[in-house]
Amino acid sequence: MEPGIYPTMTHAEYHAITDHVSNSYLSRLSICPAAAKVPQEETPAMALGKAFHSYVLDGEDAFYGAFAVAVEVDRRTKAGRAAFEAFSAKNKGKEIITRADLDTIMGMNQAIKAHPVARNLLDGGMNEVSIFWVDPFSGLPCKARPDHILDTVLVDLKKTRDASERGFTRSIITYGYHRQAAFYCDGMTKLTGKRHDTFAFIAVEDVPPYRIGVYTLSEGFMDYGRNDYQFLMARESRCRASNEWPNYTSAEVMELELPRYLAAS
């Protein structure tokens, strides 16, 4: 892909481009190089997150064009099987979610609309554009698909179990959201020439009352994420040069120390 911003590229078209480094690729690469090459299987949590993003960012019309709510029938009965087969035929090609999933999504969406900062962050701007650029340090082609771009602010929706400051900070470290923030911002800065250094997370809990937290990262936190992704880009560059993606990150023998909590017992 030529470097640039592609506002009309579909999800399928974006994911079909596999030679560019993405943040999800870097997440697997952080485990070990071989893990980066293992296709990522969609979990139920990921499927719900995708449906949530579609409902909030694409709107109801687009959502119901891509998703269908499963009919609640007893498929052990002849009538139930017939009803489900008719439903499946009518919604061929759509992703199926449950009524409970839809209720959760609608509750989360209402919570966003009721939160003045979250609502305003998603008002105006561009949703789900695809961006492609060349990393200036490694020379590798990169790609990203920000949830929302508002002027020079990048906004990301996160479904979470704990939207509190402490809980979501833990999620940032666990799932590498700091790396994602720096990676996306640097890509947009490279493409536009405008400094993109603010990455706002809208963290929405997926259980009632659907608490919301809106967070940005400090300069030090962004630098930490930047160091993280650049370290991994260097790892990927070495793997491509050698055409080897080993299932380990170190070829040395490491001595393990007795954990302090055991030594103290």
C-alpha cells in the first residue's frame, strides 16, 4: 500500500493486507517472534467488542447490515429448527449475536451518550480510517485503523471489566495499549506533518451500570509505549533480514532466582 489515509477502506480490505506491521502483530511479536505468525483466533470477547464498535461508530443501519440478533427458539424441536434455519437463510453472511449481547451493547452506547466528554470526543471527525506509513527507524511498512480521529486527537473505544483509574491502568500495561497509542500517533504525525500526541481512551465497562472512564497518557507514558514498539520493530526487522521467526526471545541459558516471597517463608 502507498502511504496515506484511506477513509473508505473496509475492515475486510484492511485485514487482507498482511505484509504491514500492525499493533496486534506487535502484541503477538512481544511473546516471541513465532507467535507473530500464528493467526489470531477471534474469542467471544473480541466478537462482542467488534459488534460494540460497529454499533457505536458505524451507526445502527450499518450495524444491522452486518450483524443479526439470533432468534430465541428451542432447536431441539422441529419447529425451532425450522425457525432457526429460516433465520439463518435470511441473514446469510451476517455475524450472529445474542439478544443478551445486543442489550449489553445498547447499554454501553447509552452510557457513552450520557457522558459529556466521551460523547463530545466522538462528535465530528472521522471514524475507522485506515492509515499506512513507513516506520522511519526500521524502514518497515506499518498500518493502523484508529477508531476515531478528531483534529489531532486519536480516540479509542475500549470494552473493559474495570474502567477505574487503577483498573484501566493495569489493562493498559497488560494489553499494551500504551504501545498502541504511541504507534498510532506516530503514524498519523508521519502522514500529516501535524503533531499527534494525544490518544484518548474511552473505557466502557461491559456490565451494568456500564461505568465509563476517559483517559489520556502522560508524555512519559507515551515515551514508554514508543520505546516498546520501536524495540519490537527492531526485532521484526531482524527476523525479516534472517527470514527466521524463532519460538523464543533469548538463546541464552537463564538462571532463575528463588522468588522473594518463598525465600522469606
